[in-house]
Amino acid sequence: MASLDQVSIAIFLGAILVMAGILSSLLALRFGAPLLLVFLLIGMLAGDAGPGQLSFDDVRTTYLVGSVALALILFDGGLRTKFQSIRTVLAPSMVLATIGVLLTALISAPAAKYALDLNWTEALLVGAVVASTDAAAVFLLVHTQGLRLRPRVGATLEVESGTNDPFAIFLTLMLVEFISRGESSPAHVVMELAREGLLGAILGVIGGRLVVVALNRMALPQGLHAPFVATAALVIFGVAQISHASGFLAVYLAGIIIGNRPTRAHNSVVTFLDAATWLAQIVMFVLLGLLASPQRLLDSVGPAMIVALVLMLAARPLAVLLCLAPFRFNWREKVFIAWTGLRGAVAIFLASIPMLVGLSKAYLYFDVAFVVVVISLLLQGWTLAPAARWLHVALPRADRGPRRVELDLPGQLEQQLVGYPVRPKSLYFRRGLIPSWSKPTLVIRDERILSPAEADPVEPGDYVYLLAPPEKAEALDRFFVDMAPSSAPDPHLLGDFMVSGEHTLGELAEIYGVSAGEEQAKLTLADYFDIHLDRAPKEGAELALDPIVLVARSISGGRVNVVGLRLPEDEEEAVPLTRRQALRRKLAEVWASVAGV
């Protein structure tokens, strides 16, 4: 019975620690503290050197929990990544995730060698452990600080932090193998990297496609779709790891495949994984905090701070500048990307590998990684938002999305039932606009269920349910949030082929002879973009209107306020593509066919 009591006490204390981590997030958000640092400190306080006096030194359990947590975090990141948004930043992100990690490790190694009195191989291992940008840290801190980054900067950081972990893990494992066995060759390293990367990519793509097929064809009970997808992600990760492939790369690619295909219960899956990754991060950081020893950390804090400062102020910036030199990033964007090289659980997780295999100086690697993570979260994490605003890479904060309710229709993948409350300042209420691909089906008013015809006109406080394709459901949000004030277009910008977004289609038809029905003639050009685009309009968005093409030239308040007109005679002759452009287009087509996007 005593052993059963110990198990019960362990469950009780574990639940208390996780609950403390969850509740501490409220305090951390209020004061702007990096949440991941709070979770680490809770683990340290609960450890044998803190008030909690819990003795914990189970590296194997920590490694297991860390692997599961990182797999879920990467899968969730891939699931939220739309290929259209990362297509233009795929090349720089991949360079940062591979060459950038290697350069960061190489530049950090001399500081580790002389500050910690290590040989070159051991110093390279320290550099490899702290070289990767942590996806959890980047996603979480950008989200909690309410930042909206420039699309190219945000997408680059998102893809880099999601894909550099496999390379950092591979580099760490190769160096651990070399130190423990004392033999390796460049050819062996290259072959292992190629095999792990290629096999991981193949398993990720195949696994993702199989999950999509299974999810759409199996009639699972309501509520089981999300757990099925989460466990399927772990199956893909496990199969890849057993096959000596990169499980982290496989699970990230599987997430991208699943997230870019129409699937049943997509939004409930995303919501479930959001909660699962939060819990996984809390558990992982608390365990890592329990594993740390404050007395041991004090012995190595000085040299570790030197490594951290060299990493943040020299290694990461130099690696970013070299890797992004061939790409069109301005100096502000490069500086911000360099400063956002946040270190998190991945570094401490990698540092537990030498402890797991029993390397000499294993605890030194762990302590150095721990100090580097704490300093990174304190300095970079706390200054992330001010740096984004000072470097002008932050966009104005968007209005919080409306409270959306989604219901899956049994046996129906093409349409989903989505409900919204009607706000008095929303685009839907003020302009009566709704996208052409959605259809209002019922309205709830004063606890009465009405048809759209019975409820016409809608009133503030009504609840409207619409049918919409699952992959486009989120695009409806902008019609039910409060409209942002729009500025008038600059009159000097409006020439013969550029008009205000407030002109109607009827006025355009009179001048250019395009056909517009009686209902369409009343629509403004801004309305026309809102109705026919699948997502919020962006500069450069195009829509065909009979023989002419409408081009969004300026956006204000979330709507198009200046529209360019591309007339048929203005079409330029096709310019022959260069070899590089042709290759990039071909690769994009191949990926689109494989990913199904």
C-alpha cells in the first residue's frame, strides 16, 4: 500500500505543479514576463534545492516528455502554417534553419572553449545545443505580447523556428556519438544527414496524407477527431524515430500537409492542439526546472553568461546577416530576425542527451544551456515587442476575433455550419456584406429561431449561422468584427486607371463598359473585394471584372480604399523566365502537388 500511496502523492504533486504553472501564466501576462521562464522557475522552486524539496533526477523521463512535447509543438506549428503564406520565404527560412544553425554553433564554439575550458569537440557540442531558435518560445512570446509582424518577417521566423530543430538535434547527436565513440568522418555525417532528412520528409508527407484520408473517411464520434489527429502525429513521430529518420521534421511536414487540406473538424483539431501544446510546454519546462540544481548553476553561471552574450550579440547576428545576404531583406528586418533568435526548451532538451548517454561533463552542458535559455528569455523575450516597434516591423494590432461557433455536418466535408454574434459596428451589419461562397441559413433572436428572410433586417445582438467551406471559415471573422476607421485615399494617387474603393460598380460600368447587374451596381469596389476574396484583402490582390482586372493598391481599416484598373490593352507581353525563376516555379508546383495545396 505504501507504493500505491507514493504513486498517489506523485500524481497529486504533479497536478499541483502543472496547475501552478497554468495559474502563473495570468500573473506573467499581466507583468509581461516571459511565460516559459516562469514555468522554469516553478520547477526550480519545487526541486530539492527549493522550498518544495522534491528530489527529481530522472533524465529518461524528462527526455521522453520533452520528445512528446516538442513533437506536438512542431506538429501544431505545421498545422497552422499555410503554404501560401510561406511560399515566398521558404528559401531564406531553410538557409537559416540549416546553414544558420551550423554557423551559429561554429561562431559560439570558441567562446565555449575558452570560457569553459573545453576541447574543440566539446565546445562545438555546446554551440550545437544552443544554436537553434525555439519554436515554442517564438510562437508563444509573439502571441502573448500581441505582436503582428510584417508578413515576410513573421513567416520567416515561423518557418525557421519550426524547421531548425531537426538539424540542431542531428548535429547534437552526431557530436555526442563522436565524443562517446571517438570516431566519425565527414562522409558519414553527410550521409546520415541526407538519410535522416530525406526519409523524415518522405514519412512526414506520406503520414500527413494518410491522416487526411483517414480523418475524412472514418465516421468518428463527435469529439474524437482532435485526439485522433494528435495521436496520429505521435505515431508519425515514433515511426520516423524508429526508422532512424528525423521525427521532428516528419511531424512538422505532416502538420503542414494536414493543415493545408480540407478535413473534417479542422478548427476543433486546432483548438484541441492549442490546449495540448500549452500543457506540453508547461509540463516540459517544469520538469526541466526540477532537473536543474541552483548550487551547480552558480558554479558555471559566469562562463555560461559569456557564451550567452556571444551567442546573442555575435553568433546569431552574424549567421543571420550571412544567410540573408542573398535575399531582399532590409537592415531593420535582418536586425529583428537576429534578435528574435530566442532559446527555449529545445536547448535544455538537447543538453539532456549527453546526460542520458552518460558523457563526462554532461551536467556542464545542461547548466550552460539552462543559463543561456534564462538570459535569452530575460533579455530577448522582454524586449521583443519594443524591438519590433523600434525597428518598424510590427503592424498595428488587429481587433480580437469574434466569438465563433462551429458545427461539423455529418457526412459533409464541403460545408461547415458557423455562427457569429452580430455587432453594431460590424461590416455585416453596416453594409450587409457576406462572401459569395457562404450562405446564411438561420438567425437566433430573443431565443427564437428564424430563417434569414424572417429575420431581415438583422439586428445587433442576433446570432447568425452560415454555411461555409471549412478551410474558409476563419475568413468570415472579418465580417463580424468592428470595422476599423478607414482613411480617405490620397487624391494625388488617383489617375485615369486608379480609383477610390468607394466608387460603385455601376459608376465603373458607365465609364468602361463592363457589365454589372442591378444588385451588383450598388456595390462599391471595396465591397466587391470583400465579397469575392477568400481572406482579408491585401495590397496586390486581384479580381477579374469582365474584360478588366481590379487590383488592390491601398488598404485602410482592413478594406480596399484605392483600386487600380488593368485594362486588356495594358497587358504586357510575357517576359521569359530566367533559369532560377523557372526552377523555383517548378519546385513550387511539385510541392503543391505533393502537399495537395
